[in-house]
Amino acid sequence: MSLKYVPYSLELKEPFGTAHGTRTHTDGMVVAIESDGLTGYGEVFMPPYYSENQESMALYFDSVDVSKLLRTESLADRLAYVRSLGPRDYGAKAALDIALHDLDGKRIEEPVATRYSTDERRTSYSTSFTIGVDTVSTMVRKAREAKGFKSLKIKLDGKQDIRVIEAIKEVTDQELLVDANQGWSDLDEALETAHRLIDLGVGLIEQPFKQGEHEKVGALAARCAVPVVADEDIQTIEDIDRLAAFYDGINVKLMKAGGIKPAVKMISRAREKGLKVLIGCMTESSIGISAAAQVAHLADWLDLDGNLLIKNDTCTAVQTVDGYLVLSEAPGIGITDDSNLIRIFN
Ligand SMILES: [Mg+2]
């Protein structure tokens, strides 16, 4: 068995703006775990406002004792070992969790989805498409170009929110979800904005206030007719226990949670607490998106479009057709063509 990792930078097709700022690329790592002639692939890509970078990722991967992974064939034991290495490094852990799931699925010749579903396997799910913060006219142009999607996730910056949604509403009837990325500050202003956005048909508000401003979130959620969903505020299962009372739902991402298995655990805890679940993503390639798509059946909403926003995808796996994610029949996370990955590792 061997573990390899390669630094990789995902280049965005267009600059991507959120209330955190604008970026043109996201740095991370692609990993490959090889065993008995099979290769499982994983990846980690974290935006700069989380405290992981290529150096911390390399340190984490170097801390892995591959002989310990080899000692057992049990996926659960391998994942437990990965999680036991240090308290944080969620993105780096996600990369290994995804690669180990992929490897195990290839070994038993089953898609990962079958491990987490008791029902007959569904292979197609509606996903929203994300529009980053930009000028109003550019955001309207992008909304027009995304006509094939049933819903749009619009990033807000707290400055032009109502103007943006009014303008987009003029060109589309698609469902609109909004993500403030912590960009709202004053509660009364936020309430006013939220009510106007809801009048315009917005169906979900994500992470309105800064991390930790729970009282404000609770006050907003109590007076909004649409779900208010946590993203940056909730990274782990402990965060769910702490914050469930303030939110209506959570955005679960493999990169935040530490991979597929911790994400599934978070979703089941969220359900116990009566929360809605959105499965989202960072700027990721088709590795991360296809891994998340394996548990798409557990969500109320999907926002799995990271691979559509980049120029240099790592592989071919899940496809997006007319706004629907279509899972492949391939085992593991569903990679159907890894020729580019083979080049990346050589
Ligand atoms: Mg978000």
C-alpha cells in the first residue's frame, strides 16, 4: 500500500466573489492510495478563511503511518485511524476519507452510495448553481447562462443584496437561495433585507451573520418564513449540538466535516435535532463533488457545483445534465476516466 499526494491548484473559470473577498484559484492537494493494484483518489481544497493550507496538509499526510492502514481491511477501522491523527485538519482528513472510500468501493466493486443507502439506488438529483458576488449586470448575465438549473445559489455581500435579487428575478423564475457568507451585521437591517428578499421569492438564507453571533441568528430565524441555514458556524458534530436551537438547517460539506463518514454522522445528528440539511461544497474538482454525490439522497437541497466553476478538473466522474447530478455506475466514488489523474501523479 502507498499514499501519494500532489499539490494542485484549481483555476476558476471566472473570478469568484463572496462576502469574504474574490479569488481566482483555490490551492489544495490530490491524494492517491494504492493497494493490490487498485487506486483510491481523494482531494482537499479549502478556501483561505479556513486554517488549512498546502503546508499543513503535507504535514498531516506525512503523519500517516501507512502500515497501520494496511493492518486491517475494514474501512471503518481505516477511517477511525485517519480521524485519530490530530484534532483538526478536517480538509486533509476528508481527502483520505474520500480516497479510502473510493479504494474500498473499487475492491468490493460497489459505488460508495450503496454503503449509505438502504433504498434502491437513485442516480439523479437536482442541484443548485452558484453565482458569486460581482456587479449586478454580471450576476444577471450568469443567472441567464444558468437557465438549466432549477435553483440558483446567489452569493450576497451585504451591500447590493436587494438590487441583485430584484434584477435576477426579472430574468428568471428559478428558485433562489442566498448565501450572505457572514456579511450581514445589524439585526434590524438584516430583518428588513431578509423580508424583502423573501417577498421576492428567496427560499433559503445561509450564514447571515459572523460566526458566533447566535443570538442575532436566532432572532432572525424566528421572524423569517424561510429556513436560515448555518455554514461557517457549524463545522463539526459538536457545533450542531451547540447551535441547533438557533438555526433551521445546516450546510454539510465533506471538506468541513472531514469526509464522507463524518458528514453522514453530522447529517444524522442534524436530523435528530430537527434540522434541514443542505449538502454543499467548496471550490472542488469532480473527486470531491462525486464523493459528496454518493450521499446526495440524505439531503433536502444540494449545492454541488464546484467542479463546474473550474477550468482544470482532475477527472471525469459525476456529470451534471440539465441541472441534475447524474451519478455514474463506476465503483467507489464513481470516477469513469482517471487518465488525467494518472498524469497528475506522474
Ligand atoms: Mg456558504
